[in-house]
Amino acid sequence: MTKRVVVIGGVAAGMSAAAKAKRVDPALEVVVYERGPYISYGACGMPYFIAGDVPDYQDLIARTPEQMAEQGVKVHLHHKVVGIAPDAHTVTVRDGEREQEFVQEYDRLVIATGARALELPLPGADLPGLFVLRSLVDGIAVKQFLDQQSPQQAVVIGGGYVGVEMAETFRRLGLAVTMVIRSGQVMRQQLDHDVRALVEDEMARHGVDVITGTPTGFEGDGRVEGVVLEGGERLAGDVVLLGLGVHPDGIPLAELAGAALGRTGAIATDGMMRTNVPDIYAAGDCAEVFHLVTGEPDYVPLGSTANKQGRTAGENAAGGQAAFAGIVGTMVVRAFDLAVARTGLTTAEAEARGYSVRGVKIRASNRARYFPGAAPIHVKLIVDDETDRLLGGQIVGQDGVAKRVDVLATALHHRLTVADLQQLDLSYAPPFSPVWDPILVAANVVAK
Amino acid sequence: MTKRVVVIGGVAAGMSAAAKAKRVDPALEVVVYERGPYISYGACGMPYFIAGDVPDYQDLIARTPEQMAEQGVKVHLHHKVVGIAPDAHTVTVRDGEREQEFVQEYDRLVIATGARALELPLPGADLPGLFVLRSLVDGIAVKQFLDQQSPQQAVVIGGGYVGVEMAETFRRLGLAVTMVIRSGQVMRQQLDHDVRALVEDEMARHGVDVITGTPTGFEGDGRVEGVVLEGGERLAGDVVLLGLGVHPDGIPLAELAGAALGRTGAIATDGMMRTNVPDIYAAGDCAEVFHLVTGEPDYVPLGSTANKQGRTAGENAAGGQAAFAGIVGTMVVRAFDLAVARTGLTTAEAEARGYSVRGVKIRASNRARYFPGAAPIHVKLIVDDETDRLLGGQIVGQDGVAKRVDVLATALHHRLTVADLQQLDLSYAPPFSPVWDPILVAANVVAK
């Protein structure tokens, strides 16, 4: 009898799981239920679609339901799974187009319900012109609003990476931009103070006004015209973007099925992406991920991780034995002319976990200093003062940032020390690096 | 009594050794004898100086003798060490300016005599217009010749990285370029066949004519006008660049001092850069280097390695206990619009060492495929088929090559397997990488 793998959710983790399961066992029936109108899209590309770099939202879509069908994966759009009966091995699905529900049996189930953007339940929060940026539907809506309403003054609420990317996008489209951040600090969670300052300088240099504030409401006549802040200040803004982070989606569904949540509130899994419920896997932004540096489960929803988790879940749902070890906290974001990357722990994160750390931040050149286009690059290393083990790194600069941080990420995976870093035989040629790569410079300094 | 460290050679390794020794022990007297007119220059930048990217040769000079003097290091230009008496702890130095010799005592000696370009002792090899590119003097001479003689037709002999860089430089300056390579293959030693083909396509696309041939002489009336090849073919060329590789320099001097050479013909050292002669260290392009992948001493003269060896020798000459573990064979070169990088072993190198290998070469995108400027990137992984350990990697593409190969280099240092590579938490954002970094794509494919 043909076995059936059912996947709930058709974006990064879900579609990776479905495609991998079918590849591992072509005899499987693989069915995906996606409650929205799109699957398999690169949500991280939305700021660049909105900015006009990517001309068509369809460019963001890696695979259509038709393409998946050719691979033998059945995708159902506008289908929301509303119930899971783990003993019966069935899911209840609401078909949003036909407005009807049906029950589907599964042999293995992958929960890949993703995450939802945090919203602000404040007066006026339903005014047109107020957006989050999470699904492709959100992205298309923002783009349409900008095209049709031509707003002049954007307010970005929140200083995380979506906020930073959208501040850039709005500026490039010619809007005035104010970022309202509770702490007043851009990427406070992700970066050390001294590194963050470089990003804030770049934002200021490009005309982004970063202010400290907490919204208490939104006002406007038929569409948003401003944000009210704690203390009563009113901030004009005819488009407002909430970049407050996300939380896992589909959690009540998972709980109904008996799936245990972790301390973070996301679904707990083992390294094979199994939940505690037999034959039910979870992957992507609804699930926790093991953090190899802290040694604890964490909630770090990112597309790269979702794809790895999905692939692992899909392989195992198809009878394989794949394992996903976990992450080291790598992230990169573009902020105007800068790439801003981090991996591992920040100083604050390391100290909160009881480490006594020392850090250095060095400024070097991304190429041989005499080479045309050579630009400053800043490397911060955070080291366990007791063992000399690398705990984290942050790199900010123009070219050559994202993939340099990957050297540090690789180092974190294998618990390298400063002495190990100093030995690395990193590539050198004047167009690409100084003879001492900035990572080696930093390692040599922090070794002292 | 003040101790004295004498360093023979003032370029990469020598100057690193001198500067480091002085920093470690400021009470030391540190003396450098450099037989040429310049110290501390970035020889690798010469193709870009000749091309005009770097306006002045002085831009290539990191530190002048005056700047070294401020740091307390005495540099003597035009001083050639002609003898070493290890028992007496003295060197005999010929002062080329005053035309006199003197004897200098040392407590510790660092031999950093570098390498010499291989020449072709053929008829006509002394014709003006024939160049090697090794020292800054060479670079200045080539530049001057191009400026004053305006040659139209360059012949590059040899297909290594200097040949490739100079072929690019000549083309960019508007010259016709023929590369004559004995094997007819560009970077044959450094790359696998399928990767090399990408570089050869790029050379062809930019009008470089690569031919198979072995020069038997040079002809010309007062300056070079052509190259005679085996078989009698005559190749017109009014500037000829020999890029045939290098061999260690200063070897007779080292042998006179009793320093043992390795199997490669370069000076043998231990991990502290000590030769077999008490108080004599060797570093840089005159010395061997331990290859961490093969587990054997090797001869791989590169500026990045020379600097690390010099720094190690300097620290130890000053009484420290530094160790340099060795290299993994990382190299990157620009070939027109491509960056070409390798690390570890090629397939041929691995097979020659008895490994049974499997390899994959994948083509991916260097950024999210929908992101403006996304370009193909090719990643080849070479794996020990028995243990699944990574043995080597080659990457070719536009952006994002050099520092991606460094992830593989880091992996080689720590003997990672394919499964380890698949787990890596590499940075992702659309401007910098697809959601599956090309390295992960290659690892996933080679894992199958």
C-alpha cells in the first residue's frame, strides 16, 4: 500500500520536506496543504521586490504547484489544516475555496506552519497603510500600496533586520524614513554596542532618522497618517511597517496534536526533527532549533535553517535517518552600502550564559589596501577568556563580509580556539584580501 | 648585553620576522639585510600596478626603512649576506653601496631569502623586452618598458597564476596576448580539468590565445621580437613575460651554514621555523611548509604563508614559543571577471597520494537567483571515498569566491567530512547568497 506523507505549510521548510521525501522514496504519496495562495517563495527577497530590484513577485517563487506536481508532489493552496488526530493518523483540512472540510489520512506528518509577524494591538492598528512583512501576500500589499498611494513618509517600528532592510528600501524609493525603536538601538539583539554603532552611522548617513519610542496608537482619517508615541508625541507617517519580529505559527494546532513545545514556545524536536508524537515531525519557523554554541534549544527563525530542517524532516518522514545538528546563530543583512553579519553569541549573550569573555574589534581593509575599491572592514571576535574558545564574531563592511563570517561559523561548529583561528590558511590575492586576512588580524590581536 | 636578531631578506617573511621580534622583545637589536633596493612590498600587487590600477609602485610598499627605524628595526638596503658561520654566530655581509664586506654577530638568525623566478636559459634570453615578475624591481621594469616602448603583442610563457594575472594585465592595456604553455593547459597544477576549463573559457572570452608549445629561443634585433617554439614555429611578440614559477633563493648560503634542505629543495624547518642549525630559523619562500592535508612538507611559496612563517620565526627568535602548523594549499587568483580559488588537493594530487576520491562540481548562483547581479558560481568538492573526508575544493565565479573557499580551507584544517559540511550554518541573505549556499549544495550532492 502506498504510504502518504502530509506536509502542513508550503513555504521554506514545508516545500523542502515535501520535495526531499519524494526524492528519497518516489513511491510515496506526498501532499502539501498551504493555507495561502503561494508556495515556495523567497520571503527574504521581499524588501528587494518592493524596492524594484526584483521586477516581479513571481521571480521570488522558486517552484509553482504545477512544477511540484511534475515532481509528483501534490500541493493544495488555500487549504488550512485545522485539526490533527495523531491516534487515527488523520488531519482535518479546510478547503478555503470550496468552503468545505475533509479528513485526510497520513502515515507521516510534517508540521511546517512557519511564523507570524508580531502585530501591535493598538488603537488604529487596522488603518490602511499599516503593514507587516512576512508572507508574500504582505509583500505584494506593501508594493501595491506604495505604487498606488505614493506615501512620502515611512515609519518603521522595530530595529531588527526586517526593519533595517525596509528602512533601506523606503529610502531608496525616495521616502523620508523614521525608525521607532523601543531601545533606540538598531539590531540590539544581534550585535554588540560597538558594532551596532557602525550600522547606526550607516543608517544616519543615508538619512534614516532613528528615534527611541514606544507606539501607543496610530491615527489617520481612512488611512494611516501618524503614530502616537508614549508621552504623547505624534509622528507623521503615511506608511507604517511593523518589524517587531515573529513568533511561531500553528502552535495551537500542534498542541492539539499533543506536540510538546520547548521553553521558547516553539515546537520541540530532536535532531531528526521528530516531535514527541509518533510519526509527527516539525520543521522551520514553527520549531525550535538546537544552538550548538549555547548547547540549548533556541528559537531563531531563518530561511536557511528552515530549509535544512525541512530537508531533514522530509528525508526521515520518507524512512531515512538524517540528522540536523543545529545552528551557530549566523545571520547577515544588508544595510545600505554595508553588509552586517554575525555568528555565535554577542558579548551580552555570552555573559548572560556565565562566560567571562574578552573581545576585540579591529578595522582592516577588505582587499589589499592599495587595491582599487579597498574599503574598511570591521571584525569583532568574542572569546571565552578561560578556554580561548571562539564564542562569536561580527563583521561589518562593504564587500567580503558575508562569506568571511562563514569562516567564523565553521569555527564555531567545531569549537575552534583563537590559536586555531590564527593558523587558518585563508585565501589571499590583492583583489580579495590583504595578505593578513582581517579574520587573522583580529585573531592575532585577541590572542595577545 | 643586548641580544641581536639578524634577518636576511626584507620582504614578506623577513620583515614580518623583524617586526614581530622587536614587538616581542623591545630590548632586542633587530637588523635586516636586504640585498635589493626595497623592503616590505606587496609583490602580488605588481600586475595591478602594471595595469595602472595602483598608480605608484610606492603604494605597494607597506613600510619603508625609515618607518622600520621608528619601530627600532635597522634595515640595510643593498646589503647581501654572503656567508654564515654558525659556530661563530656571525654573518658576512657585502655592502653593495660602499662595495665592502663586514662581519656581523648574531644571537639568532632568520633566513628569509625568498624565491627566484625560473628563467629560460635559451638563445636570446637576454634580449630587452623579456621579463620575469618577482621583485618590485622586475615590476617597475615591466611597467617602464610598457610605458616607453608601447609593445603591441605580448607573449606570456607559463600558465600559472602569475601568467594568468599578467595575461589579464596585458589585455587590459590593449595588447594582443598569446600564452604559451607546455601542456596547453592553464593552471594545470592548481585545478581539476573541469574547473580549469572554466578559466580557459574566460581567457578565450577576453581574447587571450592559449597555445601548446615549448620555447627554444627568443629572437629580435636589439629587443625581443618573437619566440621560437619547438618544431620551429615563430611567434611574434614584442614583450615576453616568463611565468614559469619560482624556486627557493639563498639555498647555497643556507647549505653553507649547514641548514638541511627538504625533499623539495627548500630549507627544512620544524613548526617553530627552526632549521636544524641552532639559532637559525628560516621562513617564507626559501623554506618548506608543512601541508596539513598531505601530512608532508611541501614547497608552496605564497605571501600569506610567508607572513605567518616570518611572524612565527620572529617571535621565536625573540625567545617566544610560537608554532606554525602549516597550510592546506589555499590559493586565489583573479582571471578577468572571474575569481579562481582552490584549497586542499586537486583530484590528481589526491590520487597521486593513493586516495580513492569522488568529486562533484556543481553550478549554483552566488546570490539569490532573483537578486540583481546574481552570477553563476561553480563549486567542486573532492572527497576521500573511504572516509568521506573533504580533501580539496575549487571555486570559480564572480563575487563571493575567495572567502567561500576559506570555509573549505577551515574545514580542511579540522578534517571535516561531507556530513560536517552539510551541517554548516552559513550566512544567508539575498544580496549575498542563495538560501542554500553553493558550498552546501555541493556538499549535499557529493553526499549522495
